[in-house]
Amino acid sequence: MARKKQSAGSPNQTHSASNNVPGKSEIAQRVMKVLKGSVKKSLNIRQIQSRIKAGISIQDLEEVMNDLVNEKKVEHLGGFRFKLYVQAETYEGKYEMTRENYGIVHVDTLGEDIFVIEAGSAKALHGDLVRIKIVDKGKRYLRGRILEIVQRKQTLFAGTIDSESKNVPFFIPQNNKLRVEFTIPERNLNGAKHNDKVVVELVRWQTEKPVGKVVEILGAGGEHFAEMNAIMMEFGLSDTFPPEVQAFADQISHEVSQDEIAKRRDFRGILTFTIDPFDAKDFDDALSYLILDNGNYEVGIHIADVTHYLQEGTILDKEAYERGTSVYLVDRTVPMLPEVLSNDLCSLVPNKDRLTYSAVFELDEEGKIVNEWFGRTIIHSQRRFTYEEVQQTIETQVGEFAEEILTLNRLAYKLRDERFAKGSINFETEEVKFKLDEKGIPLAVYHKERKDAHKLIEDFMLLANRRVALYVAKKKRTNPIPFVYRVHATPEYDRLKNLQKFVSLFGYTLNIKSEKGVSNSINQLVSEVEHKPEQNIIQSVAIRSMPKAIYTSENIGHYGLGFEYYTHFTSPIRRYPDVMAHRILDQVLNSGRGKPLKVDPDQLERACKHCSERERNAADAERASIKYKQVEYMEQFINQTFDGLISGLTEKGIYVEIDESHCEGMIPLREMKDDHYNLDDTGYRLIGNYTRKVYTLGERVRIKVVKTNLVKRQVDFILIGKVSELTETPKQRQRKIDDPF
């Protein structure tokens, strides 16, 4: 049947003045009336459209609904569903997308998290500050609904353009926790092509998908510098400083006055040297060594005096605070301070006078502290050692300053033994390193092995950090002093119970009856798994069972180190909390000279929280750069087979870490055709529905590399089989068939 041509007054033309379509305000009134009649249930936008009987288009109704949501008259439940806004107790918190179907809002004032189903996320993105109300107080957790976005974490996003998969171009954010694709209208592409790495700005989000606009093209997807710059963008990092900050840093005087030197303890005549990686560009700590007349040893831990140059409240200080920490990506360092400070004025290079803040200890033959002193100093390093040089001296007992190095190493062993005896946990984590060519392509991947030279420096740094915190804490007993503590909470019993179950799968035991019993038992476990195939996975699971260390002004001790008091004092070039610790310690040391303490406790706690967040962000960025380079490295091994350990299990697949390179990939469960596998309650095993075949975290398997995806930073494997089964002899295999139990 032929349709008549619509006239200018057609009811479908909602913006015509002649069709008697009501204005926005009247439409809003009708919407409110409809929703008030449906208080206990929600309506989708088409249901609302049919009930208001106004002849308004979906697009125009969306605008009205968006206005009502902003006015807090209507609540958006996600998708296209709405209900009347009901006033309730609300909270502000940070939204974290954890899995595909739900997220968590961290609310400081509640002391616990609120779970949010994705349908109720109200267009919140990972990291946004949101307002939430509790809708269900369950026995195990709170469940809530996000009412509004208080503040976006970001409006610029790094990711990839896809202009071939769908009818319109869209943008896939690099951060997979964002869980949303952006529509990019053709006019907003600004020259970007399919598979380009770009920076996209969020323009609006009124319908199901956000709309974005390309503001910068980083390069072709998979190209080294494009991908690394995208990681920088993803985590809000910049390896350059604003021009005004750089100009401020450049004008800092390099001259040190005699008046300034006169205020400091002079160590320039005492043997002093640095020990750092061979490729280090900045040297923020040095050791001095002196044998005293009584036969004891004076060991000075000298730290770059960053606060002498970084004056509080300046634009340089504000920039350092915002950054919070230096970030170490695979191919570059993103510094907290401009190079003129980090690589020059504050770098304890050899054969130059340098201003330092020091912790100086008199130690006896057993490494016991006889005296200690803290204060500002000036040093002159005689030698820059690499870890490799010092390690060779320790092993051969010959070399420059061999006697001094060997004595320091012996004292470090004494400090270490005492620390472990008091409950410190001996986690030995492996650091992934890459050998890159001039174009950034990985030629090799290896792990840095921590030897005595590394531990020597670590033990003296731990000594300084611990004793500075204890010194301030003692002063605090007579005079309230807010301070920056590095704390590590006691692990939760349930997590330890799961860890106990996990290590039992490998035949190990874990004592979780007491705090000290746990630390001693973990140290025993670490010793037992050393140099065994399961070492890395057991240590990794053990570390994940522990809470994360944070900065706070409320001291609860450091469980992992076994210290009652602990701070970060030894790296102010690269960590802002150390800068804060130096400033407060300086006030404490000067308070006896009539200078009052000026530390705002609330402001300090906010700064501690900020620094903890920046530290987590840096760790995530570093992991992302390592993961990208591992995927790039694995491209050359397509269709090759490797043995590895099961390093992770999810509902989607089995993660395997290859023995030789420690690169990780996933076996999608959809590719395992022999059965349908489910994750058990512990999260440590996958069990087949029909065959009851079990794959366990830490189990050794053989895989084939089948695909790499640089854009998504993932490697796909297919499973060949369990190594134990593939290496069975025919007799062993027949015995299992004859006696499966």
C-alpha cells in the first residue's frame, strides 16, 4: 500500500510549531507524572515515550531525561532505564571497574567498599569520583547504585581506531577497565585511520555509547613509539615538564655558599661511594665508611638533599607532588623531578661536592647500633661502583676498597639476620628486563638476579628508613608530630587460609596460627621453593595474599618487614613521600632550637593518600609497558612450542608463564574442546564437567604460541598437554589406566 507524502505539519516532525508538540518543560512535567505512578519499578525510554503521549522523538526525549537526571529529579539506572529519584543517604567514592559485570566504589568514610552492577554504573568510568547510594545491605557486602558522576578522572583516553568492524568508526580504549567503546563520527576522526593509536576526547555521552573526537594521532598501532606513548597517555604520564616548571628548575643556582656548608656536618674527608645499576643515570644514595678509635664502624647513609632545592609551595614542588613518583617504563624513565635536579644537582656523582641528608650509625662487630645521628651533611663521593663490580669484589675478595666493601657486606648480613629473626618476610621477586635495539624492538628478555651487592645496599637503606621513623615516633611521645609512615597491614585470615590450601597442592605446609608463625613459615616456604619450577608462582601467590603497603600518617607498623615503625627516607629524587619525610624530620631536629612544628595532620594524610595512588598508577604503567614488550618479543615464536607454569585461572582461560622468557599468554577455554571447564571456589583449579580433569595454578603444561595482539597486549596459546602426562612412559600410562586411583 502506497504511503502519502507527509506534509509540513506531520506529527512525526516534533520540532514544528504547527504540530502542537509541547515544549521541554511540559514534556518534563509529563515524564515526572509517569514516573511518579511507577515509583517501585523502572521504565525504559520507549515505555516513557508511549505513556507521555506527546509525539516527541526518542532523541528529544533523551535530552529531557538527561536534564532531569542532572537536576536529580530522575535516576538513570543504566542502559535506557529510568526511575524517580528518591532521596537517600549517599556517599562519594572512587569507582573501580573490577570485572565485566560489576565494579566497586571505594568509600573512605564507610570503611568498606560498595559493589555496583554495571547496569547501575550511570555512565561512570574506571577511576571516576562518583556519588552512590546503598540499595542493599547484604550479609557479605553492600550493594549500591551510582547516582551521578562528581568528577571524571579523565576526559582524554588513549586507544585504537577501528573503522572496519562496524558501520561507523569506533574507538577501543587501551585501558581494558574502561569497558566501553566510543563512537567516532567521521567528522571527528581528524585524519585517523584504521588501527591508528590515538588520543580521544570524550565529547558527550547521552545514549548507550559515548561519543569521542580524535585530538592526537600517536602513530600506527603496533609501532614502538606509538604504543609506548599510548601507555604514557593511558596512565597520565609525561616525560617532559611544563615550560614554566622547566624554566623555574633551570634557574636554580648551582653554587653552594660557605654559609650553607658551615651549617652541615662535613663528610668530604671520609671514604664515600655509590653502588647502583650499570645503566643508572641518577645516584640518590651513598655510603660512607670509617673505623672509629674504639674499633666500631661508622656507616653513613647519605641521601640527596632534594628539599634544599625543592622549596615547599613553588611551582616545581607542586609539579613534583602531582607526579608523586618517578615511573620506570621499559624504554624510558618518567622522572618526578627535571633532569637538572635528578641527574645533576641532586645526583651524588663522584668527585663532586654534594649536599645530602644523612643517617649516620655507629655499629659494633655484631651490627648493633651504638649511636645514631640524623642531619644535613655535605659529601664528596670518591667512587661510583656498579652492582656487578661490588659483587665481584664480594665473591673474589679483591678489588678497590675490598676491605671496606667486605666489612659492609658482613654488617649487612648481621642486619638481615636480625630482621628475619624478628619476623621480616624474605620475598625474592624477579625483575623483568629487556635488551632493545635502536628502534625499541626487544632482542632478548631476562631477569635481574638479586645478589649480595643488591642486598647490601637494601639492608642499609632499610636501616635508615626504620631508624628515622623510630626517632620521630619517640619524639612524638612528648610532642604530637604527624609523620609519613610506610605501613603494611597484617594479612587477612581468609587469604592466608587460601594460600595454605594452594601451597598444599605442591606438598608444602604453612603455619597460620599466629602472626609471627606466618612470617616464619613463609620464610621457610621461600627457602624450600628456591630454584624449583614452582618458585615464581608460589612467591607470586604469596605476595598477592598480602595487603598492599601504603603511605599514611597513622602508623600500624610494617608487617612484611617486621618493623614497628617504618618510613621512606632514602629516595627523595624519585618518591615524594621521602621529600615529606625529610621536611618533617628537619622540623623535628630544629624544634629544640625554638622553632615550632608546622604540620597539618589532615593535609598530610591527604598527601599520603595521593602518593599511594600515584605509586599504584606507576606500578600499573610499568606492568603495561612490560606486557607490551613481552607480546612484541613473542611475535617471533608463532607456532613454536614451550613448557611453562599455569600462572592464572579465570572463567575465560588459563594463563601460562613460559619457563625461559617468563612471558605470559592465555589458553582460551573456548579452544579446549575436550570438556567444559569451571573455576572452583578457591580460584586455584579448573575442573572439567564430564572428565573431571583438573588444571591447577602452578602446574606445568606445554603450549603452542598461535597469535599475538600488540594492540590488546595479549598472546594466545593452545594447550598441547600437561608436561607430566607428555613425559610419561608407556608403562606409567598403562598403570594409570589400570589403577586410576
